[in-house]
Amino acid sequence: MKRIITLATIGVLSINLMACGNVKDKAKGTENTTTTTITKSTKENITFNLTEKSEQILKVLKNEKKYYNAELKRECYIKDYNSDNYMTVNSKGKYEYQKESNAEKINIQSWCQVDMDADGEQEVILQTGTGNEIVLTYKDGKVYSYAFPFRGMKNIKTDGTFESSGSASDTYIGRLKFNNGECYYSEICTADSSNEKSAIYRINNKKTTKEKVDNFLKKQNKKENVMWNTENPIAKQ
């Protein structure tokens, strides 16, 4: 059953996340200055879509329930999150955390709900002052958290696809996949001309031409961006 909660405007949401522990690359963890325009839409009055699963994420945000911290590999309360660490994808498509990070008070500036893995259930994404995005997902009876750098997850669309990049010469479009507590990158499109003699152009993991990739990216850019909300998702109703 799905419920919708309307939230009152309170300005910028500031949740003090301090990770139960210590503990810096950014393509799929890296930055692109291509022609892609990075946009951020916000609302002053929004709704939080509650399903049985997303309600568990809301409980985590209220510190009524622990979540599984994929960096620390243990369950924690969200109030104890204080890491600026993030994940980058390895050669096998699996996201892994960096070995070093700094303890830093994290301010949540905005959030959104979107189905990142096309399973019919929405994840919650928290956008932090450091530029990282924290994705919260409910799977197999647990809420899991995964942190991504801005360059590794930007221009998120309402269909859950997003852009990542490492330089002005590469652009990646993909989505997330979750399996057994791990997070994976599912490639949809790649345009990498960092090496002019061996430029890479792929759509759905198949080699193609620059023209077809350029056309794909134009269509991707026209997709609707997620709406970032500045209201507090844990405000009392």
C-alpha cells in the first residue's frame, strides 16, 4: 500500500550525520566538463512517497532503526555518520570505497526519491554539502547506504539513470544495481575520447559510432531531472 505525506517547508535540511567510525579518482567517480548542463530543480512543498519499504528508510532517517553502512560493514544509526568517503567502480563493475577518508560533519542540503535500479521501489538520495550523494535502499529486510562523489553521480533522471565522468573527454551513462548488500554499476552508454587513436563509443555494452552516441546523449539530456527537495523528510506530521 502506498501513502503520500505532505511536508511543510523548513528551508535547507540539515541532518547532522556523524559514521560510526573513521576513516580520498572521482569517473563513476571522476569530473566531466562536457556540454552537459547540470541542473538542479527544487520544490518548496513536496510529498514523501511512503511504501512499506520506503517507510523503513524513513525510520532510519528518524534514528528509529539502524542501517547497514557499506563502508564500515556494520549496522549504525544515521546520526553517527561522519565520513566523507565515497565509492568508485572497479574494472568488474563493482563499487568500492576509497581506502582513506576524513571525519567530517555532513550537512544534508536536499534529497529526492527515485528508483535507481528499476525494481519498482524508490531509493532515497541525500545530497550533502561535500558534494557527495548518499543512496539509501531497502533490500532483504535491511536499509543499506552507499556514498558517491558528485562527479560519479550527477544529472540524475527520473528513470534512475545518471551521468558520471572523469574529464572533458569522457561521459558515462548508467544506473545502479544492488545484490547481496553490494552495489554495482550497470553501463548504458560510454563516450571516451581521452585517447584519440582508440576512442571508445558503446551503447548497451556494444561498440558503436560517435554519431550514435552523441545522439543518445542528446536524448539523455532531454530526460526529466529528479526534483531535489529542501524540506525535512522527517518532519512531524
